[in-house]
Amino acid sequence: MTFRVLDPTPGTAPPVGQLAPRLDTLKGKKVGFISNGKEGTKGFFRHLEQILKDDYGVAEVVFRTKSNYSAPADPHIADEIKTWDAVVSGLGD
Amino acid sequence: MQFQSRSYEAESISAVQELYHSNGWTDGLPIVPPTEEAVKECLDWAMMPPDQLIGIEPVRGLAITAEKIAINAVMAGCLPMHFPVVLTAWTAMMQEEFLMHGATASTGGCAVLVVLNGPIRLEIGAAGSFNALGNSDRATAVIGRAVRLCLINLMDVRPGVIDRSTLGHPGKFSYCLAEDEEGTDWDPLHVVRGVERAASAVTVMAAGAPRQLMNEWTTKPEEILETFAAEMRANMRHYSIHPGNYAIVIPQQLREHLQAAKWTKKDIANFIHERARIHRREWADVGKGAVVRDRGDSVYTAMESPDQLLVIAAGGPAGGFGAVIPPWLGNKSHAVTVPVGVCVDCEPPKK
């Protein structure tokens, strides 16, 4: 007996965001970190801040933390991203 | 009826199984072949065209259509009469406060608890008595499974893909129960949560595994409920201290003592809210002293308010066994109740 059956998946990839154009250099730039608020982000991001400043000449690092670590960034954080040259969004698990 | 989905031919029932397993479209168990005829029967039952938009998942922007939910419902073993319940569960899960993406992707490994209320339980044969949290009946088994298959196939909630659960729990195969409304004089859950009594409704909650308890040695409401509160305190110590929606399942043997003493669900929730609370310093007793810090005297309640407790009457007639079902993680996700057959986005535009 032959069965004709249907695909249970959407069949198309979900919409994806586009990466911003890459920076030529990090020197003198303002970089934002968006933390999900978990314990592990604190030490990791502080260490990364040091590397970006010491080794890459980043001028300023801004730290922001989401109000819910399982949800997208809060609207006020998303708005603030426009004032940064680059953004790092990281997990803390 | 015109379907958007790609179709495949398989020469035998075994070939169907291998097609679906090899593509990662199952939960590891055999599926019912989702033929065009079977899917059409589901859609006809709900009087929906295949391209009916059920909702758009808020985080990844995926459009969910009736056709895709019907395909997965058939695979789970649903009959057409089960399909509206699956649709309603999905409508509820796509409400922003449920936080579907977070709840289904989290390392915390919760499942979607689906609670059925109202006349539809009886129409589809959903039982809230013996083995209520297990394989109690066909309807709850397949509805709970359909919710999971939809997550797998529509949202990519596959282990190691979107689903990052460390452990998960068995409720991720199917986690659906019906309230035993005929076995209690309490208001059903949907009425407590603001839905008309005559309506049928589905409540979804991002839920951990049930924690079973037992107290067969008292008839006093306070003592019975203290056992439930103690289990919640244990969860707060061992798992998460943060307040959120908890559910408690109270079986008939324990309900009879509470009802004889004229305790309502509201009385129960008020009592539990007072008793299910701990000091942060108690974390030090269970190996979590490192995060007590200077807040040891802070008191944490299991729920922010009594109405966050979902009190459910269910379970076989004998045995003083109850269950506490904890939230995935505090208030990250909120339980959502939606009446069956009601459009949640159909209000006229506000001026």
C-alpha cells in the first residue's frame, strides 16, 4: 500500500536578521555588551572588556543586562544599540 | 483542499516511519501517517482552511498555520475532534506572556503542561481520574504529544538545536490532563481564571516534572495542605527560589476532607501562599551558600500572590497522593488560559 504523506515542517527557514557591516578596526570604538543576566556573564564580559581595551584599543565598553534572560533584549536596550559601533550579545550558562 | 506542504510517497507503513524518523520529524515513537485525507478531516472538523494563520511566534517570527498544526496532530494520533484542543493550546502558547521560545529552548528543560476544562473533556473522552498524570486516556495522550511534535517540527525544538535542555523530563513526550470536574464541587480551573463556566478552555503552563507527595494520615485541611506547601518549599530550596505559577493536583481522597471542611480553591491558595515561603539563607543548607550573599534574611514566596497557584482536581478515587508541579523558572513564563473556539485577536481596533 502506498501512502502519500505531508511534510510536518514549515519547509522554509525562519526569517533571519542581517549582520551589520563589519568594522575595519575596533580602535577608538564604542562597544556594547548585552548580558542575559546570568552569573557567568560577569567575569566573562569583564575579561573581554579588558582584552578589547588593551589589545584592540576599544575606547569605551557599555554593559547592559536584559530584564529576562530567556526573552529578547528589552526595547530600551535595543534602541540604545544605535549609539554603539559594535555589540556583543552573550550567554552566561 | 489545497495544501502548501510538500508531499512524499512511501511504499509501506514501515517506509513512512523511516521517512519521518530519518528526517528528525518524530519524538522517537512511531507516528500516524499524515495523509492528505486525515489532515483534511482535522481541518474540516475545525472549519478552517489550510492557510488559516493561527499566530506568529513572537521571537523568531515564524508563521504557524492550521495546516501544519493539523499534520503534526495527525502524526501524534489525534482524531479530528482532538484538533481544536491542540489549536487552542497553540494559541495560548503563542501569547507573549507564555514566552514560548524561552520556555522551550531553556536548559531548564520544562515541558508544556496542558490542562483541559469544560464540556469538551467529556466529548473527547479526556479523563481526570485514574493515572491522571500518566497514560490516563487516549485524548490527553495524543493532545499532549501533538503539542510536542508541533514544537519539534514547527519551531525546531529538537534536542541540541533550539531545545537546549540539560535533562528534560518525561512530560516532554506528552503532558496533558483533564480536571475531574464531575468529582468535585470546586470551581473548575478555567472558571477560577476568568472563563465562562459553560465554555471549554485550555490552560498551558511551562512546567517542571510533577513532584509526588503523600499524606493519608490526617483529615485536617491545614495538615494536608502543609504537605503540599512543604514540597513547594523543597522545590524552592533545591531548584528555584523565584515566585511564579505553581500547579497542585489534589486527588479525590484528599479533596473529600477539604470539601467536607468547606475549603474552596481560594482558601487553599491563600493557605499555600502563606506557608510556601522560605528564607534565602536556607540555600546554605542545600549546598547553595555561595549565592546567599547578604540577603539571607530575605523571604521568598512560591507565588507572588495566591492567584498564581493553579489548583487542579484530578487523580484516581483512592490514595492520598498529590502532586506539586513547579514552574519552569519563576515568572519568566506565565500560565495562559484560552477558551476553545474563541479568537484572541479578533477584537475590533481600539480607537
